[in-house]
Amino acid sequence: MDNKLISSEVLANSGIAFGTSGARGLVSDFRPDVCVAFTVAFITSIDKEFSFNTVALAIDNRPSSYAIAQACAEGLRQLNLNVVYYGVIPTPALAYKAMQDDMPSIMVTGSHIPFDRNGLKFYRPDGEITKSDEQTILSNSAEFNPVSDLVKLKVSKAAERAYIKRYADLFSHDALVGKKIGIYEHSSAGRNIYPVLFEQLGAEVVLIDRSDTFIPIDTEAVSETDAQKAVDWTAQYKLDALFSTDGDGDRPLLTDEKGVYLRGDLLCLLAAKILGIEAVVAPINCNSVIETSEIFKKVIRCQIGSPYVIAEFDNLKKSYGLIAGFEANGGFMLASDIEVNGVLLTALPTRDAILPILAVLSVIDKITISSLLESLPSRYTESDRVQGFSNARSMNVLSLGINDPSALLSKLGLPHLKAIKLDQTDGLRIILNNGEIVHLRQSGNAPELRCYVEAKRYSRAKELVNMVVTNLSKF
């Protein structure tokens, strides 16, 4: 009897969906057959376009990630492909090494989403998959055998070494001499890599708060507790800056010399300026200072999610040579080869935490990080989220805002303000008559309603986001 499974049928009943970057779902839904279905559907959807006999795998530090990688490896074995397993490394480290070797890759990570969830990110030999690739994977009717057992995976350190070398070679060995950099390790996939790299560049490194329990750090919604820890650690260890990332090391966190975390879009804006980038792509929720600073020759706005950013790169390449994209979470995507300090840095069109960090740290011997921020126009963004907020509840909120903006603003505690423009590029972005912005959007990765705000003063942005999130939780 034929007991073959069909990938499209397995995936349709899996409970797992593609979000802003990768397939995400409950750990309990990432059953071995589901992982194999994703793997064979991905590989068979690209095998006619590319020639390869090996696929790279890596994971983050979630307890569930290794077993998911084992199941993905079983799918590759069924396709008679070799597997190179790089263990726990940052997503951009996997993507970089695999692209250098002209092979596809799969990263097992849930990034910043809650502990009971996980995910898969897919990379073709030429980079991160697109939204159209996602649909091709879901509709692919590849056949595979049910999973009977999983084999142990042997770790290669080649991707880790290549990632360190990429950036160690870019800056001089004394680029960070005299700088004391704290690394908030928690459970970041790159926590064993970052100290090596920073020390090779001359920094004095202080390792802080390593955790054996997975901590889902969200760089767009840093908790008050984590924000205060950063201030306290910076003072305690007399740091020039504190650095960290989300779980899979593709979204950075960096403080100024006072221990205050930079917003991800402003960090990347400064980095792009330092790197001489001409044109950028940024999602709709990024700070409008990207345009008002007049740093770039061209700015394109898009939906939220790295695939949408990457999809716009081809349009910019027609007219510009130095191109990048970045998100409010700090993920920096280098779309073109650039020269830094006389060294060629090859494109890496996927979220990366290290390049924007090193670009900014490389200039702070001449100016403080807070002074770099003060050189930009005064415009402040804040963001937060309401967790455990179902899609249905989110749709009710957004529908109310679209059909009756005044009623929604009243429920959000803003009855005295009026909406002068509604932008539905991604969720609902409400431009108010006092120049402030409230942007609501259902997360693509978890049952959360995200809130982004923009105001002329930091204190007001903080007040506004707290007010909106508090009132949203009452819906």
C-alpha cells in the first residue's frame, strides 16, 4: 500500500502559517512530518532553478529547535541531498555562508516570539525567499515518506568562522580599541560569536546575564525591566555601549553611552549614513525622519516584513548603486556590494544585526552615540504590543478605525484628536491633526496586536504608546 504523504496536504492541516519572515506556529504543530513537508516543498520548488547537492541547516537556542532541524534533515535525506549542520548560530551567519557556497539553507528559529512557538526561515542560494516563494511552497504537492526516526546531526563551525571573518576583515584590528562594550548574552544564537568578533576589533568586552532558559527578546518592544537593566549595567560596568540581539541574532539592540536603547530604525539610519548608502527601502512603520533627514537620494516605503523590503531592491538597482533596507526592529539588509575602509563587503540581503552595530561603534571615538542621534531631526517613535490578542479582535479594532476613526480614537483615549489621513499599507496607520501618528497592526508571527506611534517629543511618544496599548487591552 502506498503510504506516501503530500506536502501541500500536510501543510494545509498543520496550523502553521508564514508571517512577516518565515513560517511560524506552535511548537506542538511542528511535528516531524510537517517539518519534512516544508523541507521537501521548499527544495523541490527551487531545484529546477538552481544546481546543488547540499543544504545548510542551523538553529537558535530554543529547546524545540534541534528536533525540528533533525526532521528537516530527514526531509533532505529523502531527497538524496547532503546536509551541513552549523548548530546554534545567528540567522545571517547561516545565510551568508550558504550564499557564499551557492546552496539553499533552512534556519530553525522563532526569533522573538513566545516560548511555546517556533519557526522556519528559508533561503535560496541567492538569498531569502519572497512572498511568492512562500505561496509556491504551500501549494507544492511533493511526495515524501512518513518519518520513522531522526538521526543525530554533527556540528560544523565553518559558518561561525566565516561570519566572524566577514566583519573582522572589514574594520581595522584596532577599530574598537579603548571601547568597553557590554554584551547582554541572554539566549541569543550569536552569544558565542560576538565576544570573539568584538575582541578581534580591539574592544574590551563584558559578558552579562547569560541564560540557560530561552528568553524571547523583542527589539521592537523592549520591556521596562530590560530598559532599566541596560541603564544599570552601563553605569555599573562603565560601558561605552551595551549590545544585544533578538533570539536568532538578526535584529540588534544597542544603547548609547548612558544605557538608553536606540530605536532600531534610527540605529540603521545612522549606519546607512556612515556606510554611504544612497537609497533605502523601509517599512511603513519606520520613523519619518528617514525622509526628513534628507540623507538618502531615494526612500521607498513598503509593508512590514523583510520579504517586502527585499522585493523592492530590484526597483532601486535600476537607478542607484549603493542600496540597503532596514526595519523598525533594527534588521539591516545590504542589497549591494559596498566598499568600507577599502575592503569590499558583499551584499547580504537578509536581516543582519552586526553591520549596523559595527558601523556606529566604529565612529564613536570622534562623537558619542547620543550626539549622533541629536544630529537628526526631532522625531520619536515608540512601539509596544498587546499579547494574546486574536486575529478576530484585531480585525474588529482595525475595522472600527477604518469605518469610524473618531470612535476608535475615543476608545484609545484620544477623543480630542482627529484623523486627517488613513494609511492601510499594512494594518491601519492614522495620521492625526496634531502631527502625531498611531499605527495598529496584527502581528504576522503571533497572536499580538502591535502599536507604533510617532511624536515630536520622546516623553509624548512614550505616553502615547502606553495610553493606546492600555486601552487596546480593554477591547
